[in-house]
Amino acid sequence: MTELSSPGVRRDRRAPTAGRSHGHHHDRRHGHHHGRHHDRRRHHGRSRKATLGLTGRYLTLCLMLVVMLGPIVWQFLTSLKGRGENVYGGVLPSEPTLDNYVRVTESFPLIQYVGNTLIVAALAVTSNCVFAAMGGYALSRAGWRGRRTVFTVLVATLMFPFESVMISMFLTVRSMGLVDTLIGVWLPGAVSVLNLMIMRAAFLAVPKEVEEAAVLDGANEWQRFTRVFVPAAKGALAVVCLTSFMGAWDDFLWPLIVLTNSDHYTLQLGLKSLAGATTVNDQRLIAAGAMAALIPMMALFFALQRYFFRGVGEGALKT
């Protein structure tokens, strides 16, 4: 009764409770503030690590850019130097000139060699796109026995270097009467196992439901190949086209073995003559010839780069 009727007691009893509650809330606020401070420090540490990691990646990319593009830039600047300039005296030409490119065309039949190389490259691109697409389609479709065995054998051939089979290849080309011909240069590279793998991976990435829908629409095997799978693998075809062109354009060893008549020389063999005694080993001419050989590949890559990177993504979906 005294506790209920005495307001002072009631106040005395509430006072400690309020104090404890106030202390409890103060501890909670202090703990919450400390937690937020800890979270901010942890977030700051993470952001700092992310910034350092991003900076390291960009520095690595810049270093790779210098290593890969440095020689090309040096060759280009060397090709612009005049006859009186020291090739190794500095990087930038004091009096830039295109005279070295004119001298290259006068030193050897550049147009003829470029034409021979374009013939071989066009044959290589056409045959690789056609045969790699057909072979990749066959290897990607189930329904015939030995498919995996054939694919394993084809992949195993990649372990053999070209030097180990070039003698047998030369004997085969000679028995066919194709020595010293552009057909003999093209034939060993008519289709590449790597391109077969690229097309197979691209066709495996096509959803099975798409093929089933084409079957329900009455499409036969050839129609499914030409109207469904090939359009879906345009990016992979661009990769095959670019790699085939680069392989034929840059090839030096095999044309050196097969060709004997200088009228049939490809561009890489023609550029080798620039280092001969007739040109007194002029580095300016060699640089100009190297840039003339590089320009077509760069033009083709920039023209197909959108399809090239899309094709790389298609091949990465399923292998």
C-alpha cells in the first residue's frame, strides 16, 4: 500500500529504471557507432585494395602495349627516315619522307608478290571457311559412331610440329606435280584443325531447341546447316577467316621449300631479298617493306574486329 500510495517511492523506483534504460540505450548507441566506424574502415580498406588492383592491371596492360606495339612503331618511324639520317641515332625522323616506300617498289616486284600472296590467302580463307564449317558441323552433331575418336585424333595431330612433317608434305606435293606452284603453297593449309575446333565449339553453342524447331518445320540436314547453324556462327567464321588469312600471309618456311621460281614468290620471300647485297642491307627499305606487308592484315582485322570478338565469345561458350 505504501508503494502504491506514495508518489515519491514511485518516482524513486522509476528513477533507477530510467537510469538503467538510459545507460542501456547509451551502450547500444555507442556499439552501433563503433560498428559503423568499423564498417567504414573495412569498406575503405576494400576500396583501397580494389584501387591498387585496378592500378596494377592498368600498369600491366600499358607495359604489354609498349612491348607489343613498340617494335611496330619503331619500324614505322624507321621507314620514314631519309637516306642521310642515322637509323639508330634516334627514334623520331628529323625529315619524314615516303621515299623508302617508292624505293621498295623499285627494288623488287612488290605488286607481283602481293598478288601471289593474295591468291594463296584467298584460297586459304575460302577453303578453311567451307571445310572447317562442314567438318565442325559433322563433329558437333550426335548420331554417328566414332565421332569422339575422330575428334581426339584430330586434336592429337596438333602435338606434331610442322618441321616433323614438312618432308613428307613436300614429297606428297612433288608426287602431285605441284612443286613451284601457288596451289602447292596453298594445299597444306587448305583446312586447319584449329579452325575445325573453333567451328565445332560454335555449333555446339547453338541451342538444341533451335535445331528441333527447324526439324519440325521440315528442314533437311543441308538446310539446317546453311540456314540455321552457319548464320548463328558468323562470329566464328570471322575468326576462321582472319586466322587463315594471317597464316597464309605470314607463311615463310613452306613457300621457301616449295617455290623455286622468283616469279611465284610470295611477299614474305620477296621481303627476304631486301636484306640482300643488292640493297646494301638498308634498314629503311626493310622497315618500309615490313610495314607494306603489315598494312593488309591490320586493315582486315579492323574490318572484322566486331565479328572476331563475337566469335571468340561464341567459341568460349561450349567446348
